[in-house]
Amino acid sequence: MIISELPAYLSSMGGESYKGWIIALFTLSAGLSRPFSGKLADKIGRIPVMIFGAGVCFVVGLSYPLLHFVSGFLFLRFAHGFSAGFTPTGTSAYVADTVPFAQRGEAMGIQSLFGSLGMAAGPALGGWIASIWPLNVLFYAAAFTAIFSILILVRLKETLPKKEPFSLRLFKLDKNEILEKRVLLPSTILFLSVFSFGVVLTLIPDLSSFLGIKNKGLFFAVFTLSSLGIRLIAGRASDRVGRVKVMRVASIVMVLAMIAVAFATSKVMLLGSAVLFGAAVGMYSPTTTAWVVDRSLENYRGRALATMYIFLELGIGLGALVSSWLYNNKAENFQIAFLFSAGVAFLGFLLLMFIKSDQKNSAELVA
């Protein structure tokens, strides 16, 4: 709800040179908190972890109007990232707990579908609120939206069989609690896939302007809509034919999407590539999550999903940094940046071609 208004809000405080930190600080704290959220989800329960993340949204949302200066704003962006570091980890683990193995991909497709709907509707609703009322009203509206999710969460039944009482010692991490080695393979594939996402987030606004497209968010709207319908189809397909086969298709579609963007010379061509990009995202998102759950042990499911999200954030962050360096604010470098991204996605496809088996559940891993 608030993300599209934050650059102008920061500029109003004299922080124009810090716009890059709006996403960077949020992503940094989200990544740093993943190992803790994964461990806590496996120890004290999925629901407390989700509630904590939603609670952070509420408190930070109310705090934006209070800390109306650059350093305070940057502190809040860092704090706000803990919501993304906790809630998705608990949510994915909860969903995985409640569905049978044979329908896991379909369930992850439904989860990612609603996540996409929120990501698509949030900025639109936030922009509408900001166009009518003062910006502080938008911050309060975003904060109280988080309350609605908490009201839902407190009515849910915990799915973790054996819970431990909360204690500060749970924040002490051993080296083997940071990453779950059983899911490093699908997490690496995800890293190579979402690298392109970081490139798109960074360069598409400038490319849109270069092609004479006034609405810089049009590409994002098209790819979001394109990804919605295919998520359920991809999730069900991965349940039937396997995660690897669906991921191979997703990787090739991502390669084609990045090549199409690289050679786009008109609005129609760019939006056509957005359809391809959305299809790729819609396929790999639920499939990778289901694949990670397949390969994880039930007792360490939270840690496994936290590992996946760490690789996701690392891929997006590096994609953004590398593409920004390759582009260097020169229009003639658009092709280089997007073709490089296509190459990274193709590496994921090559790796997938060497993987034969992917449907491993907890019992198989224990054996």
C-alpha cells in the first residue's frame, strides 16, 4: 500500500539521495531475520511467527508519521523488513502442515495467488488513498490492515505438534541452524530464477520511459495479471508431473522473457515480454516452495523455508545491483543487462537438466 508513495515522501524530507535504501534496508533486515524466523517457527509455532510479522507492520505503520526525518525514516524501513522476514516463513510452513503431499503444489499455488493479489491491489489502493487524503492517512490505513490479519491468525489452530515456550536462548543460532542443507538445490535454482526479478525491478521504469510509456507501472501490472492464472495450473502440474519438469519450463520461459525485453522497441513488445515474465514467475513461485517443503524434514520445515527466502532475497538484490552496474544510466546498455539476466536464467535451466528426481518427502529423507 505504501511502497509507491515512499520515494516522494523521502524526497519531501530532503532524502533524495537515499531512495535506493528504501528497498535495500527492507530487504537486508528481511534476510537477516530469516534464520531466526525459521527456528522460531519450528520451536514456538507457526502462528506466533506470523503474528509477530503482522505486528511489526502495525507498529511501523503508525510510526512513519512520528519519525518525519531522514534517519528516522531509514530506521523504520529497516525495522519494517522484519515483517517480511517473519510472516511469509510462518505462513508457508502453516500451509505445508495443513495439506497432503499430493496437493502441496496446488496449495502453494493458491497461497502465491493471494500474495500476488495483495501485491497488485495494495499499491493501487494506496495510490487512491494518497490522492484523496494526506499521506499520514495512508500510513494509518496500512497499519490497521495488518490488524485484520492478526484477527484472523488468533482464531487459527496451531499446526506445530510439539511447541516450546518462548525464551531468549532461541535467538542463539548454531551454524547448522542458519541454512537447511536439504533444500540448497531448489533454493539455488530459485536464486538463478529471481535474479531476473531484481533486474526488472531496477531497469523497467527507465526502459519504460525510454520507450515513451508514461505509466511506469504498466509492465508490473501486466506481468502480475499474467502470473495470477498460471499459478494454480503450475502448482497442480507440479503435483502430477514433478517439480523439476515444471521448473525447466519456467526457466526457459524466463530466458525468453529476458531476451524479449532486451529487444523490445515499442510498448506492445515490452508488454508482450511482461506476459512471458509473469508466466515464468507464476510457474516457479509455487513450484519452488512445494519442492522445498518436499525435501525438508517436518521438524525443520520453518528453517527450510527460511533458507529458500534467503536465496530469494539474495537473488533479487544481486540482480538489482549487477543490472544497475551494467546499465550505468546509459540506454545503449539495456540489452547487455537483460541479456546477462537471460544467461543467468539459462544457467538454472542447465542445472535442472542434470536433476533426475525431485519428489522427496520427509519419510524418504529420514530413510
